[in-house]
Amino acid sequence: MRAVVLVGGEGTRLRPLTLTAPKQMLPIVEQAMIERVIGHLADHGIDDAVLSLGYRPDAFINAYPSGSIAGVQLTYAVEPTPLDTAGAIRFAARQAGIDDTFVVVNGDVLTDSSLSELVEFHRRREAEATISLTPVDDPSAFGVVPTDDDGRVQAFIEKPPRDEAPTNLINAGTYVFEASVLDRIPEGRRVSIERETFPALVEAGTLFALGSDAYWLDTGTPDAYLRAHRDLLLGRRLGIPAPGAELDPSIGDGVWRIGTVEVDDGTVVRSLLGTGSTVAKGALVEESVVGAGAVIEEGASVIGSVILPGARVASKAKVEGSVIGPGAIVGQRCVIHGISVVGAGAVTASGTVIDGERVPAGV
């Protein structure tokens, strides 16, 4: 079976990280987000994926010159202009010549849900389209999907008030489509899947949905991006947190490392250290990811944070609950907290306090 993977967005909610890299190329615990998404497809028998590209397409094409990830053959469809979700699906599927049942996934969603089960349900119901659903505490920020006892979708309600939502099951961004769905999507313009395509399928009675309690996370905000790392580090998702990672109790409790790292009497707990990273004497790293080649200098502390490859946290600086971009430098005695994001190559002045801010790349 084939899949369309939506990776065309600009990732504005994750700026400034996405000013220098597409969102799906950002690492989550030392592995690119797109590789985690494609790997999940491979686990469920997908052997061909079409990447629906828009923003910085060369980043994907150059990163995978072999044209494959996890054994899944890649093809690329670059939108000439933004076409919105349904328009992008139609464009990519037509470009790739898809003419049979296929899967659609969002490239910024991490999930352990069973695609195999979703496809089987779709076929049993003889559906034209099937949506995967996931429960949330507050459905008011999402598309709510009430169904009948057979799983047939009764309505597609976009962002209802919390006290008026008929269910807490929301659109999880994974779909199984028959090729006939493509004929329902107008060509050459923006088409909203939530406002146009799904309502038409509801009216036709051919849209079904299946709920799942499996792990699900939209990684598109700084808070969610941090949470994805925490979930992998703290075992909320099964398996090792990253390819090549090994538990190393000689460094500290619950510490993973990839390759060779240098820890000079620093304290490291429940964290992952990437290849060639350094933790200097008197430094503290707790529930964090320190990327390949990153340096935590003497007396610095990094708590609940992500230090991307090549970044440096200078002596006696403090980083808590924040993301430091690749190659960035956090100045001496700098304090960064409050879900702040420091862009790639940025340099923060010594003694600066940054609370919930976005520091532009290269500043």
C-alpha cells in the first residue's frame, strides 16, 4: 500500500527553529521527525510514500539522496502554490499516479496507533474514507468527530466550544482513502479537508472513523516538541528513544548515550547524550537531550530541555524547559526558561534572562 505524507507547511508555530529547517526535518531525540513518521508507516507494510512538499523541498530531497527511509521508497510532489490539506493530497496523489486505496498521514504527528487496524476497519465497512480518531481532554481546539454505533461519521464539527462538544474524539490526522476521494477535490486551488471534503463525504454517508487510545502527539508547538522528547526519554513510548542509543548507568540513572560522549564529573540523570557531546565538571543535565557535538560547560544546568546538535551552554548558564537551536550559544550566566526557543546559530549575551521568548536565528 502507498501513502501520502503531508510535509508542506512552514511550521510557523516552531519558529525560529523552522526558519532554517522544515519542521519535519527537526530531530526528536536525535532522529529526524520525518524518519520517525516514515518508520511507523514501514512497520505497517507501507512500502511507498509520496512526500507532499511545499516549504524548503530541497531539504528533504538532499537529506535522502537514496530516495528511501526505513526501506520505504520516496517520491516527491512539490506544490507550485499552497493548496491546503485536501488540495495537497490530490496534487501529490495524482503526481504519483495513485489509483487504489492509500493512506494519508501528517508529517508532524507522532503516533503508535495501528495503521493495519485502521485499514482493516476501512475495508470491513466498505468505506470511501476513514479517519483515525484520538481522545483529548479539551476538544475545543480541534475538529470533533461524532459517529454512530457502526463508526459512520455523523458530522465533522470544527473547534466547538468545550461544553458543547458531542464527543472528545478528534481528528488524529491519519486517513485511509479510496482513489475516488480524489475526484471530490477540486483541482488547482486551496481546498480544506475539514470544511469541504469531509462534509461532502458525510453527506454521501461514506465517511467512517475509528478511535484509538494509542500514543498521539501533534509536535507543532514548542511545548509539544519538548513533550515529544520527554515522552521518549521517560518511557511513555515503547522502545529505545533513538537509533543507536544505549543505556549507560556508569554515567547516571536512566542515561542514554549514542556513541562516544565525554562527561567530566557532571551530573546527568534521565537524559540522552548524542555522539560527541560534552558535559563538563559541575554541570547538571536532567531529563534533557543534549545533541551530537553539543557542549554543556562547567557549572551550567540543563533541565527538561533540548539542546540541539552543535549548541553550547556556557559556564554557569541555566536552561530550563526550553529548546536551544543547532549551533547556538547560550552566554555565561544566562538564564533561559519559560518554554523559550533559541534559533540556530543565535548567541545570547552573558547574564541575559530569557523567559518564554523566541530568539531569532543567528542573532
